[in-house]
Amino acid sequence: MDHEAPAASHERRAVWAWALYDWANSAYATAVVAGFFPVFFQAYWSAGTDPAVATSRLGFANGLSGALIAVSAPVLGAIADYAGAKRLLLGLFMVLGLVGTAALSLVGPGSWLAAAALFVLANVGFMGANVFYDALLVVVSRPGRWHFVSGLGYGMGYLGGGLLFAGCVAATLDPQLFALADKAQAVRASFVATAVWWLVFSLPLFIWVSEPAPRVSGVGAAVRTGLAEVRHTLAKVRSMRQIGLFLIAYWLYMDGVQTTYVMAVSYGESLGFGSDDLIAALLVVQFVGFPAAIAFGKLGERIGPRTGIYIGLGVYMAVSVWGIFLSAVWEFFAIAVLVGLVQGGVQALSRSFYARLIPGGEAGEFFGFYNLLGKFATLLGPPLFGLFGVWFGQRYSMLALIILFAAGGLALSRVHETRSAGQRAVGSPPNQEHQ
């Protein structure tokens, strides 16, 4: 009993430090990816360009960054497992993201190519760091708590990202109050503020979250072993049918989730809604998403993660149909509330569902493949969204989302949660990383 209290205290501290990283990096996802970058990209860096062309450029910038992570995530994840370097690689990618984000403040009007290049750099940093952040889930908590802890992380992300974003929005609405010359300077300052926020609130993770000792000695040995392990993992995934089916399902429906998030502002602008209203709607998503993500984590413990994911996908499909007929600003806000209720829940329960399927002791490697499919989806989703708009009219770009959610839900229905079977296949207990 004397050892249980300190152990519990250490776990709580590690869990909160881990969740606080979501608070930190969600500022980038909210203020940059979904918020100011799409607006500034069209109105400032692509001024005078056809809106459809600007939207296409944005879609392909998202796609390129997703492709770069897709080809590197599995290898880096495997190396991190053997080198005990999840925190190190998380930090390196985070610095890449910080530099790209802060540097956006230096790009002048009309320089869309420079802005797109820095956006790709920042996105690679953000998504690459998430490979190792996700893998640390199984390090900071026990298997029975993964649903809740995953939901806590997303909930903290919505709150932290929302608070930073709210401050940045206030600066753009009244620049003089913040000693800024105009709205453009306020947006530039927001990029710097996002980078600083991301850095400061990431520090507890590097102080309080530990990870298992290296499994091999030396960087070269870790690289060689990691590359060999990727080949072995591909064979494992092929033999572990349930993991393979889940990854396909996740790739499809998360494609729809991510495309909804990164293209919402661009879609709203194409319908003639004002940028201030669209930014305000994103704030609604953040603050509704904070309690909803945590609640979904608890819901997953009660009804199971699959059922919780189905609820979220059902709401997304209904929202996509509504989006075809969207005509008033209040409807955009109503949709924002609905998305906020389920977005974090789908993400959190997907991550914890996957954690229950994968072999113990190989979280970095398997989460590399998880992030590969999740991020590779951004190569398909935004461009497909734009193409549907070109082919059938802007409103019918929503059809792309409906197809992705339906296909993902169908694939998920074929997954049977045979966690113990998967772990027996590699001879690892479910909580090996905690031993």
C-alpha cells in the first residue's frame, strides 16, 4: 500500500502533463489550420486570385503535408520504440512546427507560394509530433483508463486551443486595443502567439512524462532495427485482420472528419458568409468540444468505443446533408455546435479503440501506421472536396464527405475487438510498456 499512493500520484501527473500537450498544440490546429490561415491565404496571400483556385491551392498544401508524414511516420515510430525516443522525436517535430508557424508572420501580401511552403513545414511538424504524442498514451496510463485519458487529451485540446484562438480573434476585431496597427498585423501576431503558446504548454510533457528504456544501444542500431521492424509490422498488420480493417475504417471516416475541419472556413466563404462569422463559429466548436470530448471518453467506457464512434459518424452525415442546403449564418452556427459535440469524441474513441487492438510494447510503431492512414487521408480529402465542388457545384462538395463517412462506418462494422488475440500473436501483454 505504501508504494501505491506515490505510483498513483505519478500516473496522475503524467496523465495531466500528457493531456496538456493537446492544450498546447491544439492552438495551432485551431488558430492556424482551421482559422486564420485559410482566411488570410485567400484574402491576403492570394489577393486577386479566383477563390476556386485559392481553395485548390489550400487543399493541395494540406495534401502535400499529409503525404510527407504518411511516408515517414511508420519508420520514425518504429525507431522511436527501439531507441526509447518518443519524447525526443516529438520535440524535434514540434520545433519544426513552431518555426513554420512563427515564420508565417513574415510573409508579405501576394506571396502565396511562400505562405503555402511554410504551412506545409508547420503541418509536417504538427502531425509528425502527434505520431509520438499518440504513442505515449499507452505509457502514461493503464489500459482500463485509455478511453477516459484519450478523451481528456482531446477535451484539454479544445479548451486550450479555444482560449488562445479567442484571444487572437479579439485582437483581430479590435487591433488598437492590443497596440496593433490593423487586422492584418493582428493575424500576423496570432501566428507568433500560437507558436509561443505551443512551446510553453508543451514543457510539462518533457518534464513529467517518462518512457521505457531503449531496447537497443546506439542510433544506428535503432535505425536498422526500426526499419526491419516496419517490414515485420506490415506482415503483422496483414495477418491481424482486425487491425487492418480498423485502419481502413479509420482512414475513410477520419478523412471526412479532417476535411470538414480544414475546409469549413473556405466552404463558408464560398457561400458568401463573412469571415468574422466563420471564425466565431470555429470558436463555438472549440468550447462545445471541450466538455463533449471528455464526456465521450466516459461514454466509451459505458457503451463501448465502436458505438460511440457510430453516434459521431451519424451526426457528421446529417451535418453534411444539411450543409448542401445551407443558406443562413445561424445554420452555420448550429452545425458548429453539432460538430463540436462529436468531433473530439470520434477522435478520442478511435485512438483508444486502436490502443486496445495493437500489441503491447510496440505502440510507437503501430501508431505510426495509425497516423499514416489518418494523415494520408488529408492527401485525398481536401482535393476530393474541391473536385466535387468543381464537378457538381460548390454545395455538392458535401457529397464527398457523405461517401467517406458511410464507407468508414461500414468498414468499422466488420471489426471485431479481438485485443487478446492480436497481442498473443506477438507474445506481448496489454500493458507491457508499464512493466
